[in-house]
Amino acid sequence: MVTKSTWIHLRLPFSWVLAPVSLFALAAERIDFTTAFWTLGVQFLFLYPASHAFNSYYDQDEDSIGGIEKPPPATKDLLWVALLLDLLGLVVAYFAVGPVYCGFVFLYGLASKAYSHPSIRWKASPVLGWAVVSFMQGFFTFAMVSFAQNPGFFSDGSLLFLAVVSSFWIGSAYPLTQVYQHKEDARRGDRTLSLLLGGQGTLLFVGAGFAFSQALLAIWAAVTGGWPLFIAVQLGFLPAGAYFVRLWIVDRDAFFHYRTVMKMTFLSATGTNLALLLFIAANALPSSAKWVESAVQSRLRNLTLLPVVVRVESVSWGKLVFSTEVPNESPRLGPFVVEWRPSSWTWAAGKASLSLPKQSGEGEKFGVDGLEASGSFEWDSYWVSDFSFSFAAEKLRSGKSVVD
């Protein structure tokens, strides 16, 4: 039977604090919502609670820890529940998302165990412990979520850079969660980075590290045009940022109390999560097939000088399927399938070649056997504002062909 203390040590609400990087990864590209549902479900219901439980079992904390002000004793069943959650998470990850994502989950679980287990205990080293958390909860988590959406993640320079930003983001915040645990860490012999830096040093490190991570994000936005995502992240940070500045000016000693740190942590997570969720929801709107039909139809009419009708069959991240038709004058052209992936350093912009194969003509008005055309189009897959077509082919008018 699972005891009450075990349920407490799973720290399910604390998964909310770990959500920003996963949502940040989803906000950085067009997403499949079914895949996103399963990836987040595995992380928040299995992977993170198992990690928390394993860590609590071997730490045997007596003072406050993240999400629990007065932790109860960690009993033997906590370890078995942690291992069971790990197993269930792997099974769900494999069948609901895929073997590669399952591999990510397995490696994350191994790292969390090496972080806490007495035979390895990376946590006891100030630099190594910080580096492991920064990498696993930053770059690795971003990669885990992003790769499930986009198998081309490791060849996409823009996404890789954002994953690096995530590590600096996590690395700047993590020592703040240790600042009220100095006594407990010293009792166990764990020399954490916050203990090494001291109270005031930790605060300076957090402020400078966070500023550096956001400077990197600003550079990415300037290079790729990703200012909407940058602005969303900054708006999400505003509540916690204002609280941090206020305490820095008015009551700096309050930083070293559990409740103050938890309040700031949840403020930061809640503001960022809500901002990113709204961003993701807004970005899903421009993918309307009706909008695409109208935009493509308008461009083709201008280029062919014909009343072209466009039928969009499906629009999704990485693929647009459509066909064209000239009523009463030409046979149906298509369907045409266009697939693309963003090029490196191009923020969520789709670029692809479009080829219209030669079609046999049926209308006597044309005086030609068909239509050959090729060209290209591009659009921003988040903030869709325009299509641009470039055709080097025959332009058709009723009764004759006109060649550019």
C-alpha cells in the first residue's frame, strides 16, 4: 500500500515548476498536439514524480525541500513507487510517442538516479551537480520534447541554439532553490553550488546568469526574427522579476527563507507557463485551411490571369497538400504535395519548391495541350502574413498562351 508520505514526496504540483522548458520547446515550432499531449503526460505524471521520489528516498531530508516545507520520513515504498513510475513512463513513452522518445526518457531517468544515488551522487559536487541539472533540465529536456515533434531537431541550428539557451536559463535559476538548504546540505556532506557561493554570491549568480540567458535569447530573436517568442517569455517573467527586484531593494535577507523562494519559483513558472501556453494557442490559429486557400488562390489568379480555385486538402507542420482548378476552362490540377523543414537559423519559416507537372488540356479555348509551371513559395508558420509565388512558365489567357 502506498503511504501518505510517499504521495507527498512525489511532489506532483512541483512538476508545474519544471514545465517552462518543455513549453518553450513546443512554442519554438509548429506542433502536433496529440504528440505534445503524450510527451508532457509522460514527463509530468511519470518521469518527474519518479525523479523526485528517488531523490527524496536517498536524501532523507529533514528540512524544507522544493515543494514540501516539512517533508515526512521517506519510507521503503517510496523507492518502489519511483521505480514503478519509471517503468510505466517508459512503456507509455514507447507506445504513445515512439522508441526514440522512450530512449530520451530512459536516459533522463538514469541521470536523475546518478544525481542522487550514494554510489555516484553527482549532487555532492558543486560544479558537476549544477552542470548535470542545467544540461538535463535545460538542453536535454528541450531536445526530448522538440525531437518528438521534429526528428530534424539535431540538424536545425535555431532549435539547437534555443536548447542551449534553456540550459543557461535553468542553470541561472537552480542555485536559488538551494539557498535555503545550506544547513541540510552541509549536514549530508553535499557541497552544492549555492553553498560554495554563499547567500549573497548566489543572488548575484542568479541575477547575472538570468540576464545572460535572456541576452542569448535576444540574439536569437534578432538573427531569426523570433521577437514574438522573446516578448512572450519576457512577459511571463515579469511577475517574478518584479518580486526579485523588490526583495533585492527592500528585504534581501528574505531570499534565504523557504517560503520566499517557493513564492518566487511558482510566480516565475506560472507566468512563463501561461505566456507560453497562450503563445502556442495563438500560433495554432493561422493554420486554417480557409486562410491558405484564400492566400494561394489570390496569388495564382494574379500570376496566371485565370479564375483559379484552390482546394487545400490538409495543412500541417511540414506539409501542405492542395490542388488547383480553373472552372469551365481547364482540368483539375493536382493534388500537389509540398513538404519542407525550416533551414538553420530561419525561425519557423517554411520554404519549398513547387512543381506543377504538365497536364493534358481538354478545353478548345486554350489552343495548347496543357500547363507547365514551377516556382517557390514561403511563409512564416507562426505569424502567417503573406505568400509569395514566383513562376517561370506559361501564363494562360482565354484563347491563347502568353509566355513571359
